[in-house]
Amino acid sequence: MQRSIIGYCQDDAGDWKAELDCGHFQHIRHQPPFILRPWSTTPEGRESKLGQTLHCVLCDEGAFPPSFETYKQTPIFDQNTIPKGLLRAHSTKKGVWAKIVLLEGSLLYTIEGAPPQSTTLTPTAHGVVVPEVEHHVASEGPVRFYVAFYKKPSSPEQSPHKE
Ligand SMILES: [Zn+2]
């Protein structure tokens, strides 16, 4: 999945990583002759690549960004009160992840695509919703569930500067 570069940071070894709009980070090392990214070595070069896209394997794998925090949650729905919008293909916005959490029963969760991928969610198997990826749910009988939305923490803790 292609994701836009929204910023940069360095790992403990000083290697540069790009921050993507999905919440994942990806190394952008310049290692000639194997990987040629001379742009990653200068502030101007990195600046020039803001907004460009990289292929995010972690999104393909549905890996939930560990630093993301929940900021909104739906009411609890059951098989009779599932909003129609959830039964049709829909997606979250850029940078918004969600978890479909079951309290009871089961729910069929389908990620659109060719072919669509369906899994049955249960109280021990929640669904991960990847930003901007179309999906829908279908009732399979009695169920109680809610959806929790996650985004990047709005005021990330600043690591104190070393003097
Ligand atoms: Zn990603």
C-alpha cells in the first residue's frame, strides 16, 4: 500500500526513518551501491520528498501502529442496531485506524479487494481496520460490539534534549 511521507526521525543508530501518514515508520537509508537514496542524507533532500509515497509493508500486513491512541468509540451495537453504514463498503480517513471489538457473539468482517478477504470476529479475535481501506461487516447472529478509533497522539511526549 502506498503511503505519503509526513516527516522524519532518526533511530538510535542515527539512521533516518520516514514517518508515513498511516503511522508507520520506514528506514530511508542511503547504502550505495545497493540502495540509492542520496536525498535522505540532507535536510533539503528530505524536505523535497515530503508528500511523496513509499510502499508500506506494515499496512499490507495490517500491523497496528503501537503508539496510536484511542480517541473515539461508538456505542455498543447488537445484531438489530448495526448502523447501515457499517454493512456497506466504507473506510476510515487518512491516518485513522480502528478496532472492531466484540463483547459477545460473532461478526463477519470483510476487507474489500480482489478477492475480498473475510474473517469471523469473536470476543477473542478483534478486527483491525487499516486507514482508507474499504471494508464492511455482516451479522451472523447474536452479537454485541463497538468500534474504537485510533490516531497519532496529538501531543507526543518530547524526549528531553541532552545538553
Ligand atoms: Zn503503514
